[in-house]
Amino acid sequence: MASPSHTPPDHGGDSVETRSPELRKDPATNRWVIFSPARAKRPTDFKSKSPENPNPKPSSCPFCIGREHECAPEIFRVPPDDDDPNWRIRVIENLYPALSRNLETQSNQPETGTSRSIVGFGFHDVVIEAPLHSIQLSDIDSVGIGDVLIAYRKRIEQIAKHDSINYIQVFKNHGASAGASMSHSHSQIMALPVVPPTVSSRLDGTKDYFEETGKCCLCEAKAKHFVIDESSHFVSVAPYAATYPFEVWIVPKDHSSHFHHLDDVKAVDLGGLLKLMLRKVAKQLNDPPYNYMIHTSPLKVAESQLPYTHWFLQIVPQLSGVGGFEMGSGCYINPVFPEDVAKVLREFGPLFDAAEKAFNSPVHILVNSAGIVDSNYPTIANTPIDDFDRIFRVNTRGSFFCCKEAANRLKGGGGGRIILLTSSLTEALNPGQGTYTASKAAVEAMVKILAKELKGSGITANCVSPGPVATEMFFSGKSEETVRSIIERSPFGRLGETRDIAPVVGFLASDGGEWINGQVIVANGAFLK
């Protein structure tokens, strides 16, 4: 049975108390979920108690660097130098495995008896994600988390060579109540000789959806779920029929059936988005225990199943228990609508909170330089709608949220500065830059209005509009000939550099910039259009 329409009802401004219960089903889980808002507090109050720490003392932790001899045998490490004690990641056998890797010779025996029993052959490994006890996964940069994901991939590829293995599950338990017996940051890999029933049910649900619509349900993640954020290759969503409160999925934008087909570039990209989602969940929900699972396809999935099998990563904060109704019916009760979850996790407040905590001071200055561009530089007629939405979501919508939060925060701090980076393309109006230019022009208009709205607050709002600056984004998609032609149009005979722009921003942020307000300051070296 395919799921009902994914178009959610318009709840408008309904409060939790007035919204009606609702049942939803998603083909990716093939499970009905009851959304019962009367059982919940406000989404922003849905915070965890501080998780207990099952292994608080590094002196007793065998996962810490220098205590490798206390662990089960090592499979490999990163970097791959056994003589170098300064490892960053270790993959080891689990000292207390749920399955035995030593029973492979017996694993081809047929199922026997009415109990359908087979020998317990399989693999159960541990991925130690950092050498130091104090480092959690969300503390590692995107490249480092990408290396952890690449370690998963490498181990899956090794295990997949065993014909008796049918499914490999990667998972992470963070916090004792999420199942972690060790607090040192780690995740696990289990390889099974069977395909678990939950996986089979997921395949049935995605198959039904594909046969009804001709589409993969997870390729439509951005249209069918509630978008939180996205990167170049992945999108994070609050799923339409989330089983658990504040559940988050990270889904590849391009169709992909197996996680272990992930390349290095996409691994780093996924690492950045995973880090962002873990930090958002931790900040909004008081660092709850959580699990994440990588839902991939069975190793021996049939060719005919590939069009509708699509892997994804699921993050589940441990905020509520599972009761008898869920166990008995397989139907879960979720007290928080996913559209509310997406709104909470999109908020910029936690970023300001983190800055205030780090500097032990209220925020007085906002500088927003985030921006993305389509490096194919399509004409407006040839711009995909998804690319248009993506660019406006980052460049314009992101700037709006920053301005909104800053305007309220800075008022309480007695004044300050709001400075947004735009682009001289708003004057040049170059073909092939329509969406990017429009997104930055919208920011300039918004900031000019904001400056008027903040009258009497002591807050100034301005834009700095650079010309061509030698950054990775500028060079992306441009040939050497194109770059040379741009340089030739500069009176200085060179591209701008970040050192040319930073002093302008610094001046606007200083006391000396107080009399400049509601302006777009062009800093482009008199670049010729």
C-alpha cells in the first residue's frame, strides 16, 4: 500500500492544544505514525535531561590513545601506519560481539526446524572516531567526519567480500540511555547473514510507491518532507511521518542505493551536514542521547530493485520511551509534528547562543558572508527550479534569519552592527548570474529597510559589495581564459583578495562606522563592468 498524499494540512497558527491528532504513513518506513500534539509540550520545551556518562574517566577507557593493547584486535587505522602511534581513527573487532566471525564455515547450512534457526555467523566491529576521550563526533571538522564515513565504507567493502553476508548495518549510540556502554566517541558495524525484517518492509514500501508513481520516494525528499538544511550533495529533513520526536534524515540528492558507493568528496560534504545537524539537535534539546543509523540496501539487492532503493542516514534523539502500544501494534505515537521540528532546527538562535557562551558576552556585531552560486552559470530560462530555491535558501533566506535574530539580540545589548556581504553583480547584471544576482539584490533591499526599522536602537545595518575575489567559489566553473578576461577588466590588473574586503567590514563594525547606515559599500577596486 502506498502512503497517502504527502501534502500536509495547513495548521496555520494553531496551538498544540487545538491541533487535531493525525495519522501519517511514509513509504520509506512503511509504518503508520500517530501525531498526537495533545501529548506534547511546546517543541522548544522538548529538551533532554543531561545523559549519564557510563565511562567518565579517561584513565579507565581502553579506546583512548596509548591503551590500544587493552582492545580487541585492530582491523585497520587512519592514517594506515601501524608504527605511527598518532592515529585518528581505529576500526577494531568488538570485544563482546553479538555474532561470531569464526563460524563462516558453518554459515552455509540450511535453516532447520520450525524455528528457522541458522548459525550465528557475522561481523561486529567498532569504529573509534577520535583518539582523545574529550572529543565527540560533533567536535570534529567536516573532513574528519568524512574520514569516519570513509572508514565505514572501507570496512563495508571488506566485509561484502564474504558471500554469506546479506546486510550490513552502521550505527552509533551516543549516551548510556541510547545504548552506549562506553562514552568515548565510537560507532559500530554489524554484518548479518540475513536481511532484517525492517529492511524488507522498507523495500516493500518503496517498491509500492515506485509502482504507483514511477518515482523513488527518497529522490523526492525535498518535495515530500520538511527541509531543515542542505549541502551540495545532501539534504536534511524532518520526515513527513517521523517515527520519533525530532527525528532527522540526511538523504543523498542523487539516487544511490548503497552507502558504500559514497565517494570521498561526498563523504566530506555529508560530514559537514551531519556535524551541523548533530550540533543543532544538541543545542536545541540540551545535548540528548541519540542514535544514528545508516539505512542502506541489502548487498544482494536485485537489479530490478535499484530504481527504488535509496540509502539515507537517520538521527534519533532519545527523548521518549517506547511503550506497550508501540510494541504491540508497531504503530508509534509522536507528540511533535515534523513541520514544527523543521522550524525549530532551522532557527539561528542556537548559533548566537554559542557565540555568546564562547565569548562570555552579548553579541554586538553580525557579519554574514554566506553565499553559494551555480557554477554552471545557466541562463534564467535554463535554471532548474531546485537550484533557484537552493541559492535563495542560503543567500537570501539565510540572511533574513540572521538579520531577524541579530535585530532582536542586538537591541537587548544596547546597539551594534549588522553587516552583510552581497556582490557587485547587482550593478553589473551579467548574463548567467541571474539567480545569484537576484538573491544578493534582495539582501541589499532588505538591509536598507532594516536600517530604517531599527531607528533609535543604536544598531546600524549595511552591506559590503565586493567585486571578483579570489576564492574557491569564484574559480568554480570558470576556465583560465574566463579568469584572465575578468582580471583584464580590473584597473589593478588582479583579482580582489579577502584582505581587500576585511578592512571595510572592520571599519563598519567599529565605532568609526556609526554614521554609516543603510548603505551598500562597493569594494571592488573600481572593477569595470
